[in-house]
Amino acid sequence: MLACPHCGAGLDRDGTSLRCPANHVFDIARQGYVSLLPGGTRVVGDTAAMVAARATFLDGGHYAPIADAVVAALAGVQGCVVDVGAGTGYYLARVLDASQERTGLALDVSKFACRRAARAHARMGAATADAWQQLPVRTGAASTLLNVFAPRNAAEMHRVLRPGGLLVVVVPNSDHLTELVGALDLLAVDERKQQRLSEQLADRFEPVSQRVCRFPLSLTAADAEAVVGMGPSAWHADPGRLRERIAAVPEPVTATASVTVAVYRRA
């Protein structure tokens, strides 16, 4: 599945490393992932604290309905599933659990995320990669792509997906966690997010289906802190002030999860 980030040639296992025909070598970290970020990459991925918060929140099952919707969207699909912006590998692991005929590749720019993704499932590999650059995946190698709350590079996703392959994208709706946004002064979701997604993919992918997944959340104060700490607001919120605001909200902290699960086919 993997391709050299320097020359684009295929990579093969060579002991505890991966090697391309041009002798570019990439060591497999002891945590099980491989770094395939091109030299000079300046994109900053999620921190160790953000990844830990995401693992805590997702392992609590709070977003299980979203994972169920992703799994349902891929009913009957087999082969290699590549998750671009996979985080801890939570959603990809659920997809792999649904079929023994699937293997998975988790790509994320954060080494902290890839450390967890490498251990998330026996049929999942993990590599650090920048979604905005050329993906370290062979052309047409993926049968399916996942993109859950993550950046999208339409040209690269089109290149690595086989003809007729499916792309499943999950984006938050404008009312996603809206109760927390108001109470905790968080970043709001752009109301044009779904429209911008359609515009990004229009030339390369054909829409297949679209489903709104909306459900209530009942959270402890620790859960609320984790869901904020794993998302974009974590870059802007002061941890001390955030805890003060959360403490002022009666438990259980109620909120609404609201996302759109959209399926596209490679044109």
C-alpha cells in the first residue's frame, strides 16, 4: 500500500525498516508506526494531550453512533481502507471489526496519534503523513477512504483511491455541540462547511448518499473537558478558565452531537 514520500516508488519491508528501490529507508518505530513525512514538513499535528483526550472520550463510547453510521455506509465493501486523518484509529478499527476481508491504513500527521493507531487493530498499520502533501500511498491502492473530522486533499484522495472506490466523509454540522459552544465560549462550526465540502470534491467525486447523524450527549465534567480538549478549541482555550466554566455547568452536561456522514464515489 505504501509509497516513498521522496520518489513515489513502492515500499517493501526490510527487517525493521521500509525501503524503496532508490534505497530511501524508513525505520519502523518501536511503537509500531512509520514516519513518512517529507523533510521540512511544518504542519503541527495534535499534541500528546489532545490525543489522550480523544482516546478517553472515544473509548467512552460517546461517538459510537457516528462510528455505526460510518460502518453502515460501507456495508459490503472489502479491501484496504485508508483513513486520512485517522487520529487514534477509533473509526477505522470499527470498520475493520465489521469485516474480516478488510485491512486498514491509518494516516495522521501526529506521531502521538499514530502511536495509538498502530495498536488499535491487528489488521491496521499506521504512518505519519501530511494530508496537504502527496500521500505516501500507491496510486489506486485504496478500495475505500475515510475522512472523519479531518482535512481533505481532493486531488490526492482521488489519486490513491481505486476507480469506483468509495470516500466516506464525516463533517460537523453547525449545531454540533452547540450547547457547549455557548456555555464554554468555544469555536463555532462554519455554517457553510457542507457546501465547501461539496465544492472541494465536485470535480473528482460523485455523491452517493448523505445522512445526518444527530443524538444527545450526557457528559460528566471530565467528559466535557475531554471533548473540548480533543478538538480545534484546544488550541485556543485556556485550560484553567475552561475548567472553571465547566464547573459552573450542572452535571450531567448535556449537548447535541450533530454530523453529516456523506458517501462519494471516485469519478
